[in-house]
Amino acid sequence: MKTINTCGKLPYSPLIPAIKALCDANKGDKLEIIMDDATAFSDLKEYLSEVKIGFREIYDGEQMTVQFTVK
């Protein structure tokens, strides 16, 4: 499983590295994306739902994680 951690202050939206990882992944790859931005996390989950990729959500304090397999 490839982990993309977008926590901390970034000069851009945390969605950029998340979507880049998704675009760079091959079919069947497992990704784990860790965020601390609730709005971006919500947007990512909405996108995954729209493209019909099932995912698992994990909440740990300020961090939110989504795990999924690329279709």
C-alpha cells in the first residue's frame, strides 16, 4: 500500500498530491491518503464516490485517512 501524507502546511491544496497519486497509480494499486484538512478530505471522498471507488475512512484525532484500491 502506498501512503500519501498531506498533513501540515502546504503551499497548495492537499488534494493536489492526493489526486496526483491516484492518477499515477495502476489498476489494483492500494492507496492510503492521510489528511488533516477536513474540507479537502470531504472533497476527496466525494470524488471517490463519484468515480465509484469504494473506500475505508479512518479517523485518529486531527488526522483523517482514506484507503482504497484503484479501479
